[in-house]
Amino acid sequence: MEPENFQELFHRLEREVSKVIVGHDDVIRKVLIAFFAGGHVLLEGVPGLGKTLLVKSLSQVLGMSFKRIQFTPDLMPSDIVGTQVLAESDGRREFQFKKGPIFAHVVLADEINRATPKTQSAVLEAMEEKQVTVFGESYALESPFMVLATQNPIELEGTYPLPEAQLDRFFFKLLVTPPSPVELKEILQRTTGAESAGVSSILSDDDNRLIGGMKQLLRQVLIAPPIEDYVVRLIYATQPSSSNGSLAESPVKQYLRFGSSPRGAQSVILGAKGNALAEGRVHVSYEDVEKVVYPALRHRIILNFQAEAENVNADQILGALVKQVPRT
Amino acid sequence: MRELSGQNSRESPERLVSRLVAQLSHQVLWDSLLCFFPPLLVFIYMAGYLYHGAWVGPLAALLVTLVSIGIGILVVTLRYRPLVPSVAKASRLVDEHAGAKDRFLTLATIDPSRWPAGLVARLRAETASFLDRIELRRDFPYQVKNSFYASLIGSVLALLLFHLLLPVAHSTLTSLPAPQRLREVAEKMAVRPRLLEIARSLQTLAAKLEDPRVVHEERQALIEETQKKVGEQQKKEAQKDDRDLLGQAASTLKNLEQQSGAGQDQQKNNEKGGGGMQSNLPQEGQGKGKPSPGGGGEQKGEMSAQLSKDMQQGKTAHSDPKEQSGEKNSQKQGDGKSNQPDPNRPDPNKPGMEKGKDSAGKTQGGGDDKGGRGKTSEEIPQGTPPADRFHQAGEQGREGIKGARYVTVQLPEEVAAETKGEKGGNKDTKGNRVGSKVPVSNVPLPAHVPDAPTETQHMPLEYRGIIR
């Protein structure tokens, strides 16, 4: 796989999804980067912003199997991963494993915070292990496998917020923001007219090798040691207990309870590599890192009560960090 | 330029970064040198100046110079080493100038063996396309940093301060005893054959100055003679070192002469006193003036004793302003006048202010009288010279008219001139007569006649009818 091919294919996918999703170019790009980096994405936004449509369109253009799970409080883990059922074949009765909706290339976990923690953990285990175990028997999930979970930041009554340890398993957390007036007008023109736009598949089931090649290329993207050091400094700077004197007065000390895990650093590096490839480069630049710091770390840093009381969000803290941490 | 561009395009990006590192290192080295060169020069100049001015010996000057150079090298090294740009820093600079989005940085810092060769080759090819945008001399010219200007200004200020403070240091150092200074200069001169004679003269002078048997006039003459010699030698000398030494000697001698002159004045003042008071009243001659409880009576008594001693010797104290000032100086230096309490201020240690006032009232010139006027008692003398014993009251004797109760006050000329025509004199705020405004009264008091009729007072007219 050549970098030029990657870039071309990547842009084709972006353009195709953009046919049905107006705006959110950054979200589309980040979702595609997460896909090729082998990660899962948590989409957060109020209802009606096209989160589900985005995921559905993405699976269509990728030519992957797509399953949607609507999370509710009464959803059971077996409803997701599947269960053993007694089946009769050739006059013999035996238990057969009936696969749940998790067995798909692209899984949409809609409103994941409405399910109980028990059910959430079943999904999240599958996300991490890429396999499920039912009655002591493990079943491998599809490859490529990607979970796109959505959650609603409002209407928190009756929800079960994802634990930090489970949030950490998402590669990116993307914020789906309301469209601008221009974008809204475009949405209206596309959806209220006689013709409705649709997406066509760019890849097919047979292109698994191609996707595998793209994933491999992403990991081969060159990154300079000073940039790796910069990422390390950024991650270390998110630790409130870090002994970085220059950041003593930073919002980190003031508003953070816990900093990012090493998974955050991995996400930043892989995300930066994906961004570099998407821009036609075979090396990571500082700008790539700074572009992916926010989606990679915003759900990995845990704010304290003071931050919530003062309505300080994670992006503000990360912005301050990016300004404070020197590149060299 | 075109040639350079062609050269750049043939050059590998890594090589360009290496060249930039070397260039920036040189620039940093220059910066460090320029930063510490002015102070180093100033130190060396100071050492040289002190050496030429014979403040320090050649060894000390050499040592200071070498130490300054050593410290300079050390400081330059310490400053230079951390500022040497790394490959990453240099490549980032190239990236910023060429807009290469960290291509130079990546290429210069990665280990090619760890990464796919195809991607590295691709990156190198991409980076090479940016080489034409970079011209090291053009894009990274050497510019003198502000630190150099700051260092230069600081050094010049230090130099000015050195020259300003040197005289102060000189005066501080020359506060050593004069003979010692003369010996030091003489020792320095002794190593120079042409100044050997002067050195001997200075040694001799130093010895004489320390000899208590040598009288003042002799010292003075010796100083003047040596000064003359030094002056003549100074005119002859062409070498700066020798002239400096001679200058030091001349300066020391001049100071010595001034001190000697001042000492002589002081001595004169001590002998003469400033102004004075002559009384025809016989003195005990022991200098034991009546102690005044009100105002430093003992010291005043001493002054009075001094005066009376002079008077007995037939000397008339006279005053001129210089002597008066000299006297004041001498009082400040030696006689503990400063310890005297202020007569106008009540002293808690005094047994009684009234007594002091009485005493002051009895004294011509009042209790406020300062300086050499002293205090003369009006009490009847306990003893008279034998020759006067046979004189009748009112007769002219050796000490003047016998029994005449008057005092002769001789004021300093300037005070006398001021008070000329002022019969009443001035009074201070407390009503006491101010010493300098004491009226001159040489009118002899009427002779005391024992059998003379007493003065009768006429009865006031308004009482005559009543009493009669």
C-alpha cells in the first residue's frame, strides 16, 4: 500500500460520507482515522445531529456489515454478545451459539449510557478483546471491528455514565456539534427535497486485505523522537501529581483529578499518524499531534468537582496544556 | 545564488542540518565570547592599570590577568555548551524557514534502520525539494545579541566606576601612617637605580618623622627638601612608571606637609588660645579654676589655668580667626570639649542649676563663655605677690592699680570689631550675656576708701510730710 493510495482512498471515503452528512468534516475524518487505527469512537451530541446516520453511512461506504444496538436499561449482555440456544439438528438436540449484534464489522451502540453497567461492560470487553466468551467458549469478532457508541450529554436522568476505565477504551471521543446556519440550510435542501442523497460503497467485503494494508501503513508512518517526546510531555503534564514546576499554576493542578493513561499517548500517536497520512505525508508533525490531542484525551482526563462547579470542560484544560507544554 | 541553490539541491537534507548545527554553534560561541570579552578586557585593563600605578606588583598583576582569562574561558565554556543547538533544534529552524512541516526534523532525528526504507526514501525526496528554499547564510545570519551590548555597557560602567573609586581607595589606603607610606614608596623606588637617591631621602625622612627628638621645624625643613628633590626628579623623568612613583611620593609628602602645617597651627593655638581675658586680679597660677557645677567647670578650669599661666609669663593672648579655628579643631580633637554639656540645656546630673547660674553670673563673660576666654573668679585672692603687699589701695603696683577691681577683656579682633560701639552687648534667649558680645570695660572702679562717708539716700518727697 502506497501512501498516495491511502490518501486517495481516504479522501474518497470522506467525500462519500459527506454526501449525506453535512458539515462535521472533522468528525468524519476522525472517525475514519480511528477506523484505520483500529480504535473505537464515542460520539457525543444532542439528539438529531446525525450521529446514527454518520455511523450508518460510514459502514455503507466501507462496505462493512453494520449492526445497531439501541441501549436501554433492560438490555442484557446476552442481547449483545449472543447466547446458547437449544437447537435440534439431525435428530439431536444441542446447544448452538446464536451470535448477537456485536458480531459485525461496524457496531453502533446507540445511547450506550442508557444500559446498565453490566451490559456496558459486555460491550466494552468485546471492544478491547475483540472476542466474546459465552459459556466458557470464546468467539472472535469480525475483523475489522469497530464500535461507534453515542451518548447524549443531556437527559442524564436514568442513565449510567460510563466508568472512566471503560471510557479509556475508546480511541477518540468526538463531539458532534449543532450545524452552522449554512450547514443547516444545506441539510434542509438535501433532506426535504424530492431527491434524497444516498451513499455508495467504496470498499467491499473483499477489500479486507486493502483495509489491512491501510492499517499497517498507518502504523509505519514516521515519527521523530522529539515529537514522541512532546507527546510524552503532554501526557505527563495531564497528571496533577506531576512534578512539573512550570505547570504548577496550570489548570491541570486546579481542575484535574486524574490524568491520561498510556492508552491516551497511544491514541495520540496513532491518531497523528492517521492524520499525517490523510494529509499525504509519511511523517508526523507537531500539528498532527495537536490536532488529535483533544479527541484522544478529552475523555481520558477526569475533572474534579471544582471544574464542574466552574463549568470548565476538558477541552479548555487541554487547550491550556497545549499552549504551556513546549514543543522542544 | 543559482550556484548555491544547485549546491543545496545536490546536498542531502541531513547534511544541511549538520551544516546548520555547526554554523549555529559558531554563532553561539561568538555570542559567548562577545558577552564575556568586554568584562575580561576590563579586568585585564584594571590589573594593568593597578600595576602601572604601582598599586600591585607584577606578579599580582600577572596573576589577576591569568585568573581573569581562566575564569573568562570557563564562563564562556559553561555558557557555550548548553547553548549549542541540537540537531533537533537546528532541523526545526530549517523546517520553520522552509515550511517543511517537520520533515527535516523527522529525517534528521529518526533511525532509518528502524523504519521502512521506502517511507524514509520518500521522506528524503520530499525534504530535498525544500532545500532550495534554504540558504544558510541568508536565512541564519549572525547577529550580535543584546547580551553583548549589555555586557559592553556594564563593562564601560565598571571601568568608569573603577576610575571614580580609585581615588577613594587611594585616600583610604594612604590613611596609613606617613612614615610607613613613605617607606613603601621608597621600597618601590629602590629597585629603580635612577630613583635610588630619592628612595634614600624618603627613608631618611620616614626615620626622622618617627623620631620624637626631631623638632617640628627640622621635620618641616626635611619635608620641604625632599619635596623639592622629588619635584626636580619628576621633571626629569620620562618613564611613566617612575613618574607615577614620584607622583605618589609627592602626594604623600604634600599630605605630610599639610598635616605638619596643621599640627603647627594647632600647637600655636594651644599655646596662644583664641582671644582671651586678662585680669589684674592675682591668680593662683595652679590652673585650678573654681569648678562650675553648671557647665563643665573642670575643663574650663583647665583653660583658665592655661590662660593664667600665659599671663604670668607676660604673654598677652591675642586672637585671630585662623588661630581660633585651629583652637576649635584642637578642642574637638583633644580636649574633650565635645563631652561638655550644653550650658543652655539643663543637665540632670547637675547638683543644682541655680548654683551654676550664680557661678556664671559672677564670671565675666558668663557661663556660656566658650573657648579660651575661660572664667575668672572675682573672689578676693588668697595671696598677693610680696611686692604688692606694701602698696596702698589705689596705688600703681606691678600688677596694676592695687585694689582696683576691674578686668581687662581682650576679645578676638573680629569679635571686637563686631561689638565695636555696641555698649549693651547681646543677650541670648535666657538673658545671659553671650560671650562674644561681652562689652569692653576698662574703666577703673573707684578706689575703696574705708572712712569715706556713706552715700545717703534722700527721702522721697511724698513721704517727708508723713514721717516728719
